[in-house]
Amino acid sequence: MTPDRRRRTLAGRMRRAEPAAAAADAGPEQDDPFAEIRQAAQAEAVHELGQALTEGDVREEDLHEKVTKAIDEALAEAGTPLSSTDRARLVREITHNILGYGPIEPFLADPDVTEVMVNNHHTIYVERRGLIEETEVRFGSERHLLQVIDRIVAQTGRRIDESSPMVDARLPDGSRVNAIIPPLAITGPSLTIRKFSREPLTMDDLVSFGSLSHQAAAFLEACVEGKLNVLISGGTGTGKTTLLNVLSSFIPERERIITIEDAAELKLAQKHVISLESRPPNIEGKGAITIRDLVRNALRMRPDRIVVGECRGGEAVDMLQAMNTGHDGSLTTIHANSPRDALARTETLVLTAGFDLPLKAIRDQIASAFDLIIQVNRLVDGRRRITHVTEVGRMEGDVITLQDLFVASFVDEAGGEHVTSKMRHTGIRPGFGDKLEQHGVTLPKSFFGDTTAKVDVLRRGKERRTA
């Protein structure tokens, strides 16, 4: 990280100081014996560091050291006897309030936590290894939580207030953030943070997790390299974006990639990547830039690949048009519970875009656009698995034909608390072999039976990503 990035802006430092004052104004929690001394020490530290917090030429490390020193001095002046453990805990908590994200900071640093869910200032849940659990931590007050939300949102140049009480944003590490405040949130401000791995997952990681088989992994790599149009389908929290990121890593370095998202989350290792992000309207209700606007603009940017984080509106029409007019190799995701539902959902998105087209015409466009659907589901034990790899065929009458190439079977263990999944090839050879060969990818006749060839494909992919 460069020294410039380690320095805080004036506005950023002022926002980081605000939660401390907010927490000091709030009454102490009755079940926290250190609430009063924490608030007093925090207010004193902010007062002593007022100028340092707003100076733009103080590095992150130096500022952290000054904050810790000021907190130690404030605790010493309070005169309250504290054990070394309690003192260290208070210093850590106050530092998080002043420089970080308050009581949820440890969860953001914990690699086992994949999601942080703040229902209100005194109720916080986290997801560990796919299972949700309640925590004992809490914010000092509702105002404290609001200030943390404002700090997160402001980092991305967005806003949240009574006129715009809900927002999507992201943390500097790419973690997805959603916040909603009163009057829409009845029980108080709510904050949801979906974390992403600091190191992007690879296909080898997914195979080791049991998300899919070696054979299916090698097949998907060949499909991406062969410029098939792929639709990733799944419910909320099933890992669609993670899989999209993994598949995108197989796009060759020589190709120009344009990614389009509501909040930038994809982390592609290739160099020739342009990342676009939609923009909400300003306080006057103007200036909004939608995903659909960005897809249209991307078509004028000479893309080899278009990767859309999620189709949820009229952009589905433009994606279909792009895929049907020479932009092969496009990738996107959609919310649906099965491959068939994914097609029906795409039809619905096209219709809601205001196009009065016959249903058969829409289905013709869909059948011509997509080559492959990958279904991702979340099992009862919290684990995420690819359940179907399905080829999109031609129209037969008014119905789009689908054929499963890979499917996962499941076996309950330990009374349904754990599920074992095993992916198998259905024995059907795909009908898009000619399209793969046109783009320089050939699946040998022995591909679906030769384990050595499949492992070699995965190894080549890994070497290319790390080169």
C-alpha cells in the first residue's frame, strides 16, 4: 500500500471521530460495568486528538499509535483500577470506535466470519461456516450505529438519510454492504455486511471444498475459455458472485474485459480489465446511472468479454442483445432456484423492461443467447454446492430444451445436520462442441473418462492465474 493511500482525507477523519462523540453522548449500558469509563476515556481521547484526526498528512500507523497513547492516558487519569486484560480490551474497543467500525471490527477481521448482520444497535448476528449465531457485542447507542453506517457509505461517495433511507455500498476490501434506516427500518438502523475472501478463491479451492467435481471444474474452465455465454443461477447467499469471480479468472489475458456491477465486488487478476459501477440518483433525484446504461455503454468500448454482476432489471434485454450480436463469452448471474426457473426469470425481466414482445420471440432470444446455466444452491448445513451444470438447447415448439450435463446427488448424514454431495456426469455429451472448437478449445473424446487430462486442465488454469 502506498503512503498516499495510508493517509486519511479531512472529511474521512472527521467522520471517524464522530462515532466517538456519539457514543459519549449515549447513556451507559446497564449490564456493562465499563460503559461509563469507556465513554469518558473515549471522549477525552477524541478531545486530545482533535487536530491530529483532521490533519491530512498523518499516516495510518502514526495515527493509530497516537490514538492508543491518548486512550492509555485517559484511562490513567480516570483513576479506576483495571486489570491488564480489562485495560487492553478497553483500549482495543475505543480504538475500533475511533478509527474502525466499532464493535463489529473484530468480526470483519475474523476469516471464519462470512457475514455480519446488525439488526439494531443492541442485536448483532454473524455467520460462521454457513451457520448463523447471535453475538454478545453491541453498539453504544443507535446514534453510534448510524455514524458507523454513514462512515461506510461515505467512503463510496454515496449517502443515506431520511430522504434516501437505504443504500448498497462496499468496504475497501470489496465486502458488500447494505444499510437501511428509519423510517423504513422500524426497530432501528440495520446493517448487513457480506464479506469476501481477502485472497480470491480459485477453482481448485472450490473442488477441495466439495462444491463440484474435478471433472466438472475442468469442463467449466473449457467452457469459459471457449467463449460460451454462461448464466449463473442461485438464491441469496449461495455464492453466485464467488463462482462468477472464479470463472472470470479463466478468461485469457489477451482479451479486454468489462465488468459491470451495482457495487464493485469482482476481483479479476487479468490486467486488461475495466470495472464499471452503477450510481444512484443524487439528492435532487437526478444523475442515476443504471446497470442497463452501463451495459449499453460497454458495447461501445470494444469488449471481448462483458461480465455483469447480476441481471435484475431491464439490463437483461441488453445482455441478450449483446450475446446475440457477436459478444460471445459473456457471464452474468440471476436469482432463481433451478435452471428452468432461471429462464423463466429472464423472461420476466425482459417483460418488465417494457417490451411488448411475443413470449416465443423472447424465448428464441434466450435460447440463442445462453449456452450454459450453472445452478448454485445452499444446503441445510450451510455449505454451498453447484447442483446442476445444464446446457441450453434449441426451441421445441414454445419450450426451451434443457439437458443436464452434471448433477449433484445428496445424502443426509447425522440426522439431516450434514449433507454429503457428489457430482456426476450424466453421460450426455454437450451439443456446443463446434462452438468451443471455433474458439480454439477442443474436448478430447476421452475427456469425460480420463482423470489425468482433467487434472492437467486445472493445473494449467492455476499457472495462468498466478503468472
